[in-house]
Amino acid sequence: MEFNNISTFLRQYPIAEDKTLDPLKDFTTYPKYKRDIDCKSMHRPFSKHNREREEYIFHGMEKEYPFALFSNYLLQEVDQKILCDEKQREKEFFRPLKLACSMDFVDPRIAIGNSKTNIFHLLILFYEDGIDKVADYPNNIVMEKEKYYELFQYEELNVLDFYDLYCLYIVMDQLHDFDHIFEYLIFQKEIWKELSKQKEFSFLKRKYNSNGVNYRNFTLFGDYCDWLFFEVKDMHHSKYEEVKEELDEFTKNPKEKTKHIRYHKKEKKYVLKDKQFGSFPFRLLSDIVEDEEVKQVLLSDARYGECHVNSNILAGSINENVVGGKMKSNDRDYFYHSWVELEKNNLVFDFNHNLIIDKDIYYKLYDAVPISKTKASDMEEIGKMLLCDSQFQVHPMILNYFGMEMMKDVKRNEKILRK
């Protein structure tokens, strides 16, 4: 996709040189003791608003503007460091995209616009205690939207909600174009209008799927929700990271020698020995699979990305429990993941990692948290009732987490749903 008019669009906005809000921008980088000193100074335009919640008031334009620090919210460590470093956070233009998708905001939206301090400025809009607020990442400020727009003279160019961001990721992924995200954000409505004319992007203009479900509800629990706009620095680096990396590479190419993994012929198991984590045995799922195509998938990068459907199929083939759970993606966030558990043997079968491993070791190594466990026999009944009899279009991920609840609801309303 080409954006020939972007240079003309940019020239319409002069470079912002307003310095009147510099004291506020500096204040949000100070350590707490320095902020407290400024609040007591007669020559500084700051005062305390709420001592317990560490909220302040900026006195400017002959008005009062209460605000809080974004860094006091539940952010991951990397964001805490950025927000304390004025030079570093100036580089983080697109960071609000990730936070709007991963933080527990009420009705999160992204506004892109210009203000008296920035030519282009991304803001997170959300509701808190029933009040429409702004989270300004580059300036480390949370303020009521109306007051913020007045103080910063902020003008919106476009506002995208969670579903718009979801579609944005799908579009960029399908077009293999992550270089023009800036243009997509500004001209999203015009681009969606043009793309929706093409069959593969027709979902951009549809409101409901064949089951009558609003497309915007997809983002409540969808494939991309936890990984939208994640970066390398968002990845979880546990103290066992090197163990996981070695194990993951080995399970793709077990013929290659590794530093800590050896094969015991007598026990027909591999053993990983690490001083920090300890020693544990494991087997490869690919060693017991007879289908050559499946085996090749397990020994390649193609095994990633379809954990929910693969775990569902695997659980059915060996008549064991499918588990819908989550794993840490960083020090604050989780991503959803499915695996299979053999209760009587205390084992985990993980298709994505080509592993058969002790459940306790698995939970410790991958920071795994089970959310829902469903027996293979129940999952078979769920699939028959929801997918075949009622002909719902339900993603395997939803089945793994909410299958039992959905089946109970369908049984209660069977007369209404029966064709």
C-alpha cells in the first residue's frame, strides 16, 4: 500500500515549540522527594491533591489541573524505567498501543492527534471511576480528558478502539506491512473503507458473524489480544530463560548435541541437567507420533501458533484432559496457552514445545497457570453439540476455556436452538 499524500499531510502542521508546559513535563520525571519539595515551594506551580494516591495539581492558565503519574499504575518494569528517563521515553511513540491492549483499562481507546507540545501524540483514553481520562505515556501523566485537552490544546485526528486495533494488526499482518503503522493510525477509516471492498478484508465492514455475534466482541477473548504490538522487551525473561531456550531448540532438532541434555537409552528418556533449575527427564512427542507429517510439524517452527486446536485434537486422540491456561509473557502480563494433562501419570503433553514432561516441572519452568480442564469425553460431547448439532462457529480456544459452560447453556435452551 502506498501513502503518497503523507508528506503533504505532515507539512500542514508546524513544529511545536511551546515551552509553557515544560515544568510539568520535568516534574513527572523527578523522584518523589523532589516532587514533594516542589509542592512546598512558593515559586513552583504544583501542589498535592491526594497524598495517599500520590496525585498532584498543576496551576496553569489561571486554572487547576489535577493529575496523577502513569508510572504509579501497574506497569511492567521496562515501562517504569522508561517513564523515569525523560530522554528514553521521548523515543516511545508507539508504546501506548501495547499498553492499551494489555492493561486492564475500561473501554480503552487510542487517540492520535497534535498538541501544543507535540506534532503527533498518541494517547490512551479510558474510563476510571466513571470519568473519561487520558494516559499520556511520553509525559507520564494521567488526567481527566476534558482538562487534558484544554491544557495541552490537544486536537484529535483519529480515535481507535480495541476492535480497531485488533483489525489494524490483522491488516498489517496479512499485508506484511508493519512499516506504515503511523499512516494506518491516522487514515484508518479511509483505509478500512477501501480494503473492505476486497474479499479477504470484507470483515472490516461486517458487524455480525453468521451466529449473530458482534465482531467487536471477538477482542474480548481472541487470538491476538495478548500479543498486539508486543516487542522484544515485553517478553518474559525468567531466571530459567536459558534452560527454556536450550530445551526449545533441542526439541526442534534433537540430533544436535547440546550442553545440558543427554539421552538415556535404558530409560528411553532425555535428561536435562542444570545447576540452577535442577535435573529433570522428558520425552519428545515427535518420538511417539506415527504420522510423518505431524512429526515434521513438531520438529519445526510450524508447531507454534495453533496450540488450542492442536491440544484439543491431541487430547481426543489419547483420551486425556485438555487444559486452557496461561503463561507469563512479562512481569505483568500473561498469554493464553493450551496443553494436555495425563492426571494419573502427572504428565503434560505440550504440542507447541514437542514435550512430554512432569506436570510440576512444566508449571515451574513455564510459569504455567491452569484456568480450565476438560475431559476428552466431555470435549467430544461439547464439539458435537456446539459445532455439529447447533452449527455454531466457535474457535477451539473458546471451547478449551468455556466449552462446559457453553454446553450447559445450550442444553438449557435446546428447544429454542433446535432447527
